[in-house]
Amino acid sequence: MNFRSIRFRLTIWYSVVLSLSLIVFSSLLWLALRHLLYADLTTNLSNELQGFEKYLLLEEGDSAFNIRQEIEEYSTSLLQDHILLVCDSRGAVIYKSSPDISEHDFILRFSAEHPYPLRFRHHHYLAAARTFTLRQGTLEAFLGVSSTPVKRATDLFGSLLFAATPLFIVCAITGGYFLSRRALLPVSLIAEKAKGIGVTNLSERLTVSQTRDELQSLTETWNGMLDRLELSITKISRFTADASHELRTPVAIIRLSAESVLRKLRSDAEYRMALHKIQRESENMTRLIDDLLFLARADVDENPCSTELINLSTLIGEVAADFRPIAESNGITLSESAPEAHLFVKGNSSDLRRLFITLLDNAVKYTFSGGTVQLHAMREDGEAVAQVEDTGIGIPDGAQAHVFERFYRVDSSRSKESGGYGLGLAIAAAIVQQHNGSINVMSRPGGGSIFVVRLPFSPEPADRMAECASHLRLNQRA
């Protein structure tokens, strides 16, 4: 048996709690029975003393009244085992039911007002004292009734409890072990099933038992984790395959160019052409590797590397100004607008600049000459919202859900021949996620596209100072 297993610990805890409960219950039951029996015996003793007093008062009216004889007759009429001692006001003994009774010890022992336990001739008694006032004088009566039956009953009951409690504890330990084993059996089955699931068979799932308990919740949670893990592994595998495929082409071009010029002597122009080709493909590889490195770091660290306060209105104005010559060279009109002059967000300014450059580059690349590209920034529902709208070729409905995936290209017009590897929008989505925002696209074929970026709005420093001053004034008034 594994002493560190949950089954063993559950059994021990269950057994300890149940054992303590049985011991406490048995003790309380024994004490309650003992109290009840002794309470009845005390009531009986009090009734006997009252009856003895009434008997003497009644018999005192007889002319032939003999107090010693009457006491002896009353003592003889008592059915239960008892001891009786009667003294006059001077302490002289008038009657004692047994010659072995020591008057001195007996009276001292019963000097208390309440019933008192007494042991006489190896028997147990419950005794009490009572003062009688007769015409002949005052009497002190000391009566003790046998408590042996009560003691015998409580001892027997206690022995039964003492003998039965260990048996119950053994049954509790055995039952607790089998109950814990049965309760944890589904966990063992889940563990065995989980051990057989690896990278090669991530599509397997645990069987969900419709028990509506914690085990069902555990199984569903585990299956959900497998779903996410399978999705992540699939994305990593596809990402690796796509990256290898994209890197293979420029490497092959570089290798072929080098092999071609090394086969025989070439002219300076041919060497220069080969080196230019190698340089161009090297730059493409460098750009691709940088993009892959950015995405890999974004997967590990979901938070931006800095949280400076950035004026989004100013940022998009600067990006639009920098990108306008490129748009105009393609015959495209680029305009920007920001109704609010101060639209602050927290984040990394270089990453946000790259975000909007990527969106503008994407819009200009797929907009025909004579078209327009608009960049808007506004505040909406407590968020800073930026929109990049173009009049380009648009995106088919079935492709809009995939445009932010890595290495995804809608068609041949969106390929690396036009300067991209299908990573731009994936990088844009990663930047937005780092800034706790969201990005969406609305488009229709031939009707242009609208990319909407939502970022958490941050109050500008002046607003914060005014808010703090307002709170300070309110506190001072309070």
C-alpha cells in the first residue's frame, strides 16, 4: 500500500473522524443513561423520605404510638435494599437498620444537603438526610437506597459500548478503504488513459461519464486542455512547416547562384549579378527571420515590453505622413483624421507604429491606382479605436476568418511576389493582443476592406491630475 496515496490518506482521515465521533457519541450516550438512572434514583429517594415523614406524622396520632416500632415497620415495608438511621435532636440513635452502621461516620458523610453516594458492606448506596418535626421532638432521618442496580446497568452498558466501538472502528476502516477505492477508481482510469496520450495521438479524448460531479468536471477540463494543446501543437507544426518552406526557397536560390558562378570563371558583371541576387534573397531571409522571431517572442510574452503613455492621434498622424509618399507613388490618396487631439493608450510606441505601417502597407498594396486609403482614430465606449479603410480588391467571405493566421495568403495576388510572406497581419494581430486589444476586418470582394483596431483607453496626465484634485477636494470636505 502506498502510504502517500490519496486513497490511504482518505481512509485514515475517514477512520479517525468516524472513530472520534463514535467515541464521543458512546461517551455521551453512557453519561446520559447514567444521569437519567441516577436522577430517577434521586427522585425515588426523595419520595421515600417524604413518605417516611408523612407516615410518622400519621401514626403519631395513635395513642399506642411507639416511634421505634413504627420506624422499624416502615423500614421493613421498603422493598428495595436500603439502610436507615434515625437520631433525635441530641444525636442519640433511635433506630438503625443494620448494627454495623457507624453512627458517627454515617452522620458526617450525610451532612451535605444533596444526595451523596455511600459504600456500605461492599454495596453502593445513594443516601440523603431529612429533618422531621414531631410532637415528641425533632428527628434526623438518614436513608440510603441501593444504587447497585443502577451501577450494574451503567457498567454493563459501558462494557457493551467499549466492546462494540472497536468493532465499529474496524468496520469503518474497512468500509472507508473500499469506499475511497471505489470513489477514486475513475481517477485511476483517467490517469491510465492520460498516460497513453502523447504528441502522436493528441486527438484521443477521455470518456466523460455523465455523473454531474467533480470527476465529470475534471474529465471535461482535461479534454478541454487536450483540445487547446492539440490546437497549439497543430499551429506549431504548421508554423514550422511553413517557415521551413518559405526559408527553403531563398536558401535554394542563394545556393544555386553560388554554385552557378563557381562552376567556371565568370565576368565581373555575372559575378555582380549573382551577388546582387544573393544579397536580395539574404535580405528577404533576414526580414522573414525577424518576423518569425517577433512572433515567437509574442507567443512567449503576451505583454508589451514597455507601457509608456502614447498619444494615438499623434502617432497615426506621423505614420500617415511617413507613408503618404509611398501611397502617392502608387497613385493612391492617403488621408487621416482624429477628432480628438489627445487619445492616449498605454503600450510600446515602436510596436504600435509597426502595427499601423503594416495595415497601411496592406491597404496600399491591394488598392488600385486612383483609390483611397483612410486612417481614422476616435474614442468609442471607453476604448481608443483606429480604422484603416481602403477601396481595394477586398477579401472573400471565406478568407476573412483566416487573414490573421501565419503564412496565410488569400490568392496568388497576395504572395511573396508582391513583397510578403503572409506574416504581416499575423504580426499585427500579435501586437494588438500584446496591448490587450482586438482587431477585426470587414470586407467584401471588390468593395474594399476596413481593419478596426480597439485598444484600452488611458486618461491623459492632465485628466488624471484634475481627477486626483477633485477627489482630494471631496475628501477635504468630508
